[in-house]
Amino acid sequence: MDSGGPRNPTLMCPPYPKVGCGLRWTSKTWGTVLNAALVLQDAPGFTLCSSFGRAYRSEVAQRRHNPSPSTANRFVTFMMFVPVMPFVPVVLPLVASEACRVESCTPLRRVPMSSSTSYPSLSIQAGPKALAHLHANGLHPGDIATIPAAAGGPKGLIFQKLDQWLFGTWLPSAAPRQRLLLGASIGAWRMAAACCVDPVAAFQRLGDTYCQQSYPSKPTAQQVTEIMAQMLVDVFAGHEQEVLNHPHHRLQVIASRGSALLTSPRSRITTMAGFGLAVASNLVSRSMLRAHLERVVFCDPRADAGWVSTAFDRFTNHVAPLAPDNLQTALLASGTLPFIMAPVRDVPHGPKGSYWDGGLIDYHLDLPYCDIAPDGLVLYPHFGERIVPGWFDKPLRQRRAGVGARRHWLDNVILVSPSDAFIASLPRAKLPDRNDFGHHGLRHDVRIADWKRAMQMGSRLAEDLARFVERPDMHAVKPFA
């Protein structure tokens, strides 16, 4: 997983970054190609090139903080180059001077944004209905009808202490109510831990076990899959009945099922072709991704899954029951990254086929919460202020939740995320992520120590949220942009 890229988190501007596709651009010719793409974004009629330009700038900005991209990220960014390649020869003479100018750029550094002095570790946003409720009533455990948890791999570790306080102390402190816990990938794992009889111990097992994962320098997809499957055994074995029989919580796990070339790929080439088409389709329109992936929601049979059957977006939706004999398999499917892991095939009680990470479609769970929780609020602890609809939308800054016809989806949502000042205080000034495997290489003890330190520092998030619910300072709450 080590890309061999620079270790300095402050990276020079183009034209010479090591970009996400894994190629090292060391000549002025190739540097000029990249700048050609940026020039094309301003040309009338070049919609795809404009998308590429934004994606490329986003990739460069991210590389300043995360210089070792994952294999999957390199593949996605490579696909962003495809639409612009036919136009490169046309604009090469026009951008030579631009390439020379950019070469002299100075390094750019992350400048932490200001955060609330009342809750310095948190950024708090709310939709109009949630804002009105907070102004009138404050925030109480009985107000919370739904808690989503996004995909994001190791980023989920930052919420261990907050999760323990939320499910172990605050929510049980009031009269019980039925509550939907909804997650994809690591978010599904967190919400499953929340359904255990002792959620504090379950979150401790999940965090400790997740931190300890280690791999050889070039692990195979099957090796990664086996390690992740064993991790689920270590956390949930013997607790399946607890998770599915919680008196108040109802778990729903989101996974993605392949269609077209991804229905049942038997070779890496077929998988690459299938995801290549998926990335290209998504680049044109998110709705076109439906030809390649379908949403499957594995539900506690007691839960109301009516929102899944409504046509709230263009994807084909399936509902399948969670049971003790498929809980771990559904959780594994929900967290199976393409290429990094082998697909999970034929999850029991679900539609036949090949399953991948639920975050491919629902990366940050851009869902119709106004319909999912019509009689309550949605409390959403999240990694950042932006809700990205799908995993392939990460480089596309225009793809975000709460805009256009979907704006009302967030009316009853309270989004709580780490502030920039808090993130700047973490090891390597960032949230834990998969790039840490590449950065630390085989120095597993150093990476594990960093992740455990970040988890411990996450107690500040729990402390600040506890202060907010006890005495809300509404000056700290911002409406969604």
C-alpha cells in the first residue's frame, strides 16, 4: 500500500506532484499535460475536463496532507485523466508558459480554521428544523430518532470515546425510545457495536482490534479480506443475538452489489474494467452509477425499512434481513474495498451476487433523513463538514449533500464533526486513515501508537458534546451551507 511518494505532508504545487494514478511526473512535458487539463476546465463546452480540473486540484490539495494514496484512490484518480487525454495535444503549446509559472509556486500549508470557543474540538451544523428545535428545547436523548455512521476506514477510530459516551451514558439516561442505527463500512461496524449489551466494552474491542491489524509490505486482496473477517470474529462472535435483539436500537447495514461487469467478476481485468466504467459513468452523472452498482440494506427485521423502498434516488434498492448467521458476513460486505479486498459473494439471505463496500454508493450517507426520522432528530457524528454522496464523488467538489431538490433531506439533521483546530492537534495533524499504512510501512508499532493516541484524544469530542447537550451555546451552531 506504500506508494513510494514523498513523506513531507507539505507538497509543492503542480506541475511535479506524484498524483493519484501512481505515476511520477518528473518532466516538464508531463507536467505540462497536467496543466493543460487545468487550462481546459475554463474552455467553454469542456464539462468533463472541468470535472477533471476540480478533481486534480482536490487530489493535489489532499496530497499535501496525505502523501501516500491507497491503491483504490490511485485507480479513481487515474480514471479522471481519461476524458482529458484526447485534448492534450491541442493545448500543449498554449500552456507551456503556464507550466513554467507554476513551477515556481511556493508550498501551501493547512491553516486551521477558527472553531467555537465554547466547544473548541467540535464543528456543529444543523438543518432548519433541527435549529428551531435546539433554540426552543435544547437537545435531549429522547429527541434522537436516528444515528448514521459513515464509511471512512480508520477515520472511525476518532469517535471511539464519543461513541462510548453517547451509547453508554447519554442515550440510556432518558426514557427509552426506538432508534434507527444506520451505517456503511466502518460506520456499520460502529453501529453494530452500539447494539451490544455493553456498548462501552464493544467499542473498546472494536478500536483495539482495528488498531492492531497489520500486513506484509504487499498483501494480497485475499490476505486483507481474511484479516478483516477475523477482526469481525474477534469483536462480534458470541454477540450476534445481542446486536439483533437490542430492546431499543434497530440496525441497518448498507452494502453495494455489483451489476453489469461487476455482477460476478472472475478476474482482476474484469473487475478493473467494471469499476473503470463505473468511475467514468459517475463522472458524467451520479445517477449513471446505477448501471454498475445496486444498494442492498440488511435490516433488523423489527425495523421500519420503508425509506429503502421509496424512489428517493436513481439506484436500485434491495432489503434483506439481518440474522445471527449473516451479521458478520453483511458487515464484511459493507466494508469490502475494491482491489484492496476480495468481493464477498452471495451474502446469506441477500440477493445473489458480488458485494463491495456500502460507501461506494453511500459514502457519507446522503439519505432522505426527513423521511427516515419524521418524528425526531438525526444526530450525525461525522469526520468533516462536507457530506459526500458516493466514494467516487470524493474529488468532485460540486457533489455534496443538502443542495437542490435534496436540500430538505437534512432539515432535521445535527452534524457534529471534529474542528480544524482539533484535527491539527492529532498525530501527523490529520485523522487516522488508510494512507498511514503506506506512510509507516512495516513500522506497525508506530502506526498503532499514533492511532491509539488519536483515539484517546477523541475524548475531547465527547467532553465538548456533553457540554453542548448540558448547556447549548447556539452561537456555536451553524446552518448547513
